[in-house]
Amino acid sequence: MSYRLDPALPMSEALRRVALAELDIAHTALATKADRHTGVHSARKCLKRLRSLLLLARPGMPEPVFANLTTRVASIGKGLAAARDAQALIDAVDKLERNTEQGGGDVPIRSMRGWLQKRRQAAEQNLERSTASEAMRRLLELRPALTALAVYPDDFGPLAKGLERCYRATRKSFKAAFETDEADEIHEWRKGVQHHWRQMQLLTPCWPSELFARADDSRSLSQILGDDHDVAMLIHLVSTPTMTFGSPEDTTAFIKRCRKRHKALRKEAKVRGERLFVEKPGPFTTRIHAYWTTAAVGADRPAMQPPQRQDNVVVFGDARTGRAGQS
């Protein structure tokens, strides 16, 4: 798989190789007219992987460069969202029907599925007319900027900072999600989990057995949280005053069915999250940095030494920060 950073390369070159490979995959996927739906899904995944890579490398990049790249990548992905989002909600209706007991909410399920299928067809028609070609054009325009992608210093140091920043934010989002049990907070945590999953994929070569397992666990958690988000979207859709998918009694039964599914998904997500994010940000980052340093040395190239703990500080190169073990 191309979405791996190579410890044998200077970090900037390794980042460029991955970024350009994702760009090419996305463009090829959109150019394949035989299955637009699959192509859009593949292209959006590439764009999400690019955003996770940029977040990891952010501390080694000028902030205006980072902001420009992430804005452009996100904008291309947003333009492709309509067709995929409609299909995702159809899948969510199907999963809800499979994973909850019958006896209530069946009328809205049938009515909503039909409405969503029409919405998907309209989005796919628009995709054929202009959206796919516009996205391909913008992907090509992005290539020169990704060809110039670089971090300073040209080693793992900036990525260690980026990893710690992302991990810390995701860990905090996890706590907030289960303190409030609000759909928005859980969705915010989901975005952090997705970045963590992809960043573990990027770093897997430094210790494949451990980080592959961690990436796989993060992916599974991301899917659970994605299902939770989709159920929340179904509740929002059926609760919209201008939308009618059944009688008030049917709607109430459907929402009850959704709430039951929420409860099961969030219970499983909490258990997985507690295991995945049990380690504090400082020790976690120090350990991954040490893995990368060892892998880079083994690949016969010089590498920056991992951060060393000194009393109440952690040193990343010349930068000193507060105790990284604090959450």
C-alpha cells in the first residue's frame, strides 16, 4: 500500500511520495466512469488521508502553507460529498433495519429509503455533468504545491509534535464526548479517531506488528462512530418539520429505534476508546518517536534522537515544552 512513510528516506521526500501517490489514486478513481459511486468514495478517502498527513506534518510547515493546502483539499472533498452522503444514509437505513428489532418505525424506514435513493440519483447526475471533472481539474492544480511539500527540520521531529498534538486533541474529544453524550461531540471525536487511524497507517513501517494492530483498532472504532453519526443524521432527517416519512406515531417509534441503536454503538465505542487512548500523549509520542528513530537508523540514514525526559520538560530538538505526560 502506498500510504506508508518510508524510514529510509528524508522525511520531506517520504511525505511528498505519499501525498503525490494519493493525488494520483484520487484522480484515476474519478476518471473511471464505469462506477462513479466507487470512484467518488475512493477519491474522498484519498483526500481524507491527505488531510491526516498534513496534520501530522503541520509543525514543520509554514502555517500559511498548511492552511492553504488543507483548505484546498477539504474543498475538493466537500464538492464530492453529496452523492456519497446520500449513499451513506441509505446504508445507515439498511443497517438500522438489520441491527434493531422490528415492531416500530418500519414505515419511515421504507419511505426514507425511497426518498434517499432519489436524492442519490440526482447527486449522481450532477456528478456526471460537472462535479467529477471539476474535482479532477482541481486535483491537477494541487500537484505543484504537493511536489514542493517539505518539513523543517527534515526529520521525524516535526511529525512527533504533530502526532502529539493530534493525539492529545483526540483524547480530550473522547472525554468530552462521554461527558455530554452529545452527537456533535461524538462526531468531533470521530474525526480525531479517523486522523489517528490514518496517521498510524503512515507510521506503521517503524514497528509493523504494533502499529498495524493499532491502525486496525482505530479503523474499527471509526466505523462504529461513523454508524453513530449516520443514525444521528437519520434522526435529524425524520425530525425535520418539512419532511414527512410517516405518522407521528411511526416517527416516534422510528426515533426510539434509533436511540436504542445509539446506546449500543456508544457503549462499544467507549470501551474501545478507553483502551485505545489510555496512554497519555507525552509517553505515547516518545515511544513512537523511539520506534521511528530505530527504524531510520536500521535503514542506514541519520535520524534525530527521540525526545528525552528531563524532570518536568520534554525536549523535541531545541524546543522545550511542558510535561508531555499531562493530558
